[in-house]
Amino acid sequence: METGTPNIGSIIGLVAGLEYLTIVGRERIEAHELALRAALRRH
């Protein structure tokens, strides 16, 4: 085991990211990503 304070900041960031995915939804994020890829291919 390591001594010292656990990396709380990373845990908080992970939880925030998971909450974001839950609220927005993977499908919506994927659709946005695909739209960005298509826009980049056009340029």
C-alpha cells in the first residue's frame, strides 16, 4: 500500500465524466462525433 493521501481529484473527475455520459447519453455523443468526422472529411 502507498502512504499519503489517495488521489481524490481523479476519482471526482471520473465520477463527473460518468455523470456526463449518463445525462447526455452515449448515442448523442456518438452522433456528434460522427458529425464532426464528416465535417473534417469535407475540408
